[in-house]
Amino acid sequence: MDFESIIGQEHIKKHIQVCYNNNRMPHAQLFVGENGYGTLAMALATANLILNSNPDKQIYSSVLQHPDFHIAVPVNSTKSGSKPTTSDFIKPWQELAEENPYMDLQSWYAKIGIEKKKGIMSVHEADRIAEELALKPHSGVAKVMVIWCADKLNTSAANKLLKIIEEPPNKTFLILTTDKEELILDTIKSRCQSLYFNKLSPDMIREALVKRFDMESSRAGFIAQQADGDFSHAINLIRNNEEILEFEEWFISWVRLAFQVKKNKQIVQKLIDWSHSIAEHSRDKQIRFLQFCLQFFRQALLKNYKVDELVFLKTQKSFSLDKFAPFVHGANIEPIQQTLQEGIFHIDRNVNSKMVISDISFKLSRFIHMKV
């Protein structure tokens, strides 16, 4: 992975290269942004710059195979009683990162079979990181440790790494990535130079899809509009078309029930049953569905306000976006978005899903009837 392979983020590429060329590379950096914005890809390219730029040293075909490249990622046990660390999953992670450096957590969890669990980095992971960084560089150049999704460090692990992040061993560079900066301890953030990644433009994503997937330009453009600046989401849209159709069916059933509640109170139980059925799925899938709902409501708002050039959503023949759009307007879009975003926040933090989704459903049944 090199900088030329990264989509956009030119300001960050330039900053890192200037720091390196001036021998002022920070020993601890925090890359902040969605995985699909390129935080991992940039971390790998930075590691490659540090470890493979010396022509007098051995050049490795991939920085992932370099003996002085180290990685820490969220994992969880696949059997009871175990205390897993990245070392137990290093080969599948390398395979996935090689295939797609824009991968998201859901792809990683699916790869190692923990979709219904939450990946974490425990104190055992912190001990492993400390042990690996205590070793001298194999090549004599430097060592690079990438902590991917550093917000998954639990408090004990994060506190144990404070000293290392503040004063890394000689010739050691740490790169932390996160899409949830608010979950990173302030004491860690204060010890890192933070770099913030922008959303990718639809044109950037379209061009990347055409180049990497040999995709027809118009189809790539349609997916790029849906991706909301996230290349990982664009890839998932290509690979998970069946899930998108499933989410659309869920959404249509949901809003139809929400419409009926006002006139028929017996529908309340059906709305509760619907909410509980969604809560039976994995938390990650629930979050993806609520994100889909956010996008659907935004598209309906654009349709209502005649901004048709930004409306890319195509629905089933049995559901008309034209007829639904007038019910999404300036008076209710903000509470709808806030409710969905709060739901995503609570589900991600293991609040009871049945309660969260039921609460969203009841609120939606009120918001959808609000007048302009």
C-alpha cells in the first residue's frame, strides 16, 4: 500500500510526506474518520513509507509482511474461557487488509466468525503490544505499530498503553485509527497528533469503483451517491445487494405500521412485534439498518423539496417515494434524524435493543404525522 493507492485525502498525504522528509514524523498519531474514508489505508501507506523507503534495506512486497510492522485489532473469543489477542487472528486480518484496506469492522467480524459479539482490545492485548514494541527493530530502521479501531481498547488496556504512547521505545512509531474519537481517552488523545479525514466525494468513489471493479461508469456513479463519502460502504453496496433489499422491506413495513397507529391503536402490538423482530438480529446489522433509514428519510426530504438531481434512491414498485416524500419535511426531519442517531448510539453501547427500537418506532409514529 502506497499513497498513490489511497483515494483522496491529499492534504493528509502531503502532511505525512513533509513530516517524513523533514525527519519530523510524530511518534504517535491518531487518524480520525470512518474506515471507508481511508484511515487504515493511510496507516499502511505511512508504515510502508517508514519501513520500506531505505534503498539499502530489504524491500518487502507488502508492508503487512514486514517483520517490523505490528498490528493490534479488535477480537473476541470463538470459544469459552479463551483470552484472545491479535496474534490469534493475524493471518485472516492480513488477508482481509491485503484484499481491502478500506474494510470495516463488520467485514472483519464476519471473517473471524464473531458477528454477534463485540470486538475488544483487552489488557492482554496491551501486554502483547508492549512485548512486541520492546523488541529491537529486525531491519534496524524502525518499528511501526498500527492500532486499528483504537476506540475498542477497554479502559484497562488504554491506561496500560499510556506510557508507551507518551514515550515509545527508540525508533518506534504508533498509528491509532478510530471512527469514534469521543471514545478515545483524553489522556491518549493528548499524546497523539490527530489527523482528521474528510468524506470522499462521489466522483472520487465513482472513479475508484470503475478502476478497481471494472464497473460501468453510470452504475458506479449511482453507488457512489449512495455511499455517503464512504468507500467501504460503496463496496458493501456492491456485495450486499440482498441486504439492501431486505432493509428496504423492513423500512416499508415499519413506516406503514407507523402511519396506521394513529387511526388504529391495535396496530401498536404489531409495531412492537416488528421492533422485537429487528432486535433479534446482530447489533451490527441493526445499526446498518438504522443508517439505511437515515439515508431513506434524507432522500425523501430531497424529493419533497424537488432536489431531484440528488435523489438516487430507487424503491420497490409497491412503495412510491413520490407519495411518501411529502410526509418528510422541515418540521420533522430533525427529530427523526436525532432519534435514529440516538438509537444507533445506544445499540452500539449494548443498551437493550428491543427497548431502543420500540422507542424509535413509537416516536416515528408521532413524527410522521407532524404538520409542516
